[in-house]
Amino acid sequence: MSESLAILAEAVQRDLMVDQLQMIARQEKSIPNSVEYDMRRFVRQQGWQVDDIGMMDYTYVSPNHADNALELKFCVAGQAYCDNDECEEGVTCKKTGLDNCQETVETVDIYSFRFSSTYLKQFASSKAAISDAEKYLSFQHEQTSTHLIPLCNKNRVILASLFNHKYSGALENIYLNSQIQFLLVYSMDCLFGEGDRDKVYQCKFLADERGREAIIKAREILIQHIGDPITIKELARKVATNECYLKKGFKEMFGTTIFDFYQNQRMEHAKYLLYEKGLSVTDVSALLGYSSISHFSTAFKKHTGIKPCDLLSRH
């Protein structure tokens, strides 16, 4: 635990008394060949002057080594509050750690997201990497290093959403997976790209806020339909735009096609169901809307490099 709190000690610029820390929320996940994350929310102690910081730890051992990894770490100050109207008075709130949900509490959140080289390979281009971001993501840099990450507005929005959302159960897992992937994109963009500079979209309809909202809504609908595949035609109708605008706008805003995004979210959720929930391959295949176990197994191996049953055997 002390190692994961190092970024907190750096943010408050003082030694920490671990036994005096009051943690009011925590979410963590560790699945082979996936993203490992640990998110903790602490009560901000009196006298803490918190500097919001982010950093990227890049670990390189040797080509194709299992311990090659990229880790994003953040420490952000904020407030915890409860937005659940049905939260019972006198029962400790999971978000604020308080018995009275009408109050707010000053907090400090620390985040750790570890992306294995196996996980990142799915995004690597077959062509030689030309940008710094691509070289790190494909582990072509042959030296371990640490970089400070500018906390741009997009990163702050993503980080705030990881504790403050209304999803639960399976939908929560799907939602967190998608948000963490975009956190990786935005972090690499802040480090090596344009960051928060004004963006000029190639698709003219994205210059209109309503056009961007339609694309964002489409992403939310895809997340909600992980086990109930939806066609692009149906998706376009739900967000009141045409298929061409939807496909081009989605690719420009999120850097991936609708199909690739949807498949990625399904497979990441499949890992969760197999490894953490211990469901059978048959059950997971059915829950994700596959017509046959063989189709699911083929898609899973293509995405992860292993068979679904292999992940079950590691549990």
C-alpha cells in the first residue's frame, strides 16, 4: 500500500502517517492480460496543500518481456457528495463516507492504471511507429522512464467520472473500461500531442455542439448494448443522425471505428465475467449476444491472444 501512496505523499509534499489516513471509497481490478487499476478516495486532512499531479511510469525490460508495462498515476483534490436520492439517512454513504448525504467532504483521490504490453499490443499498428506516443505504446523505447502528465481538462473530466457515476454491476465495469481507455488516449495526447489546444474537426457537422453530443450519446448507447448488439442503422436512428455522419464523426472524435470500439468493450467485459465472476464460457458467450460459443472463442482469442478457457484456468 505504501508504494501506491507515493504519489499522494508527493502531492501533499509531506510524509504520510498511513494509519491516520481515512479512506472512504476504493475500486480495484486485476485481470491477466488486461488493465489493472486501483482507485482510492481519502478524506483531505486539515493542513494539506494538494498539488494535482499526474505521471506516466514506463517500464521496459526487454523485447516482448512479460513485465513490460505502462502505468498512469494521478492525484487530484476534490469533493465527494452523494447524488442518490434514495440513500438512507443514518447509513454510511459509499461515496462520501458520511451518515448525512446532505453534506460534502473535501477529498483527495489517487489513481493507478497499469497497462501490460500484451494489452497494448491490440492497439499497435503493423507499421513502424513514427510518433513518441506510438513508440511508448508499442514498447520500442528501450529505457525505463517517468514523465509528468499535464492534467488537461479532458483528463480531469474522465478522472472525476470514475467515482461519480450512476452505473453499477456489469454496466459499471463496462463504463470504467471505456473511460480508462480514453484516459490513456488523452494522457498520451497531453504528453506528446496537442493536449487541450483548440481542435478543428475535419467533419464539419462536429463544429456544432449538437453533432458532438450525438456522437457522445452513440458511445453511451453502445456501452449499454454490450450484450444486445445494435446495428449502425439502429444506432444512427437513436441519436438522430445519418450513418455516414455517425461513422465519420465517431472515428474522428474517439480515434477508432464503431465496430472496433464495440468489440474492444465486449472482450474487456468478457475478461471480467470469466476471471472475476467465474462464469462459464457458455454463459459469457450468451450474455454478450454471440450466436455460438465458437464465434465468441475466436473473437476472444483474436483480441486477447488466449482462449477463454485459458483465462478461466488462471482464476
